[in-house]
Amino acid sequence: MAAKAAHVWNAGTGGKARKPAGAPVVDRCTVDGCGRPAEGAAPAEGWHRTDVPASSEPPRDWCSAWCAAVGRALADLRPARR
């Protein structure tokens, strides 16, 4: 009984394997040019720019808000060397 209840509680995910250690948390975007270094004064229409001043990552242009959020998080984790 407990196993069935746990299965229902976990929406059927009980017993499924996790991603291996070191695997990417999110899949890489397939849009051409997503994550490219920023060029020009503003990103192309519909694209998003991230610029984290305290990061070693340069400003970058992203195809969507989701990709920009992932890029921002990565930039936050890569502090500039001082």
C-alpha cells in the first residue's frame, strides 16, 4: 500500500533514474546565435541582453527570457578576477 501511495504522490516518478553527476542542468538552446557576445547598442528585436558587471562573462544576447535567465545565472557564478 505504501509503495502505491508513494507512486501516486510522486506523480509516477518513483524509481526513475536521475541525470548522472556532472550532466547539464538544462539542455543547450538550439537557436542559432543564442548566447553570442553582445554587439551594438541594443539586442535584436525579441532578444534579451544580459550584462553582469561583476562577472568575467561579457554581455551576451539571448533568444528568450528563459535563456537569458540561465545565462544570467551562469554569469553570476563566474566572478571577475581582481
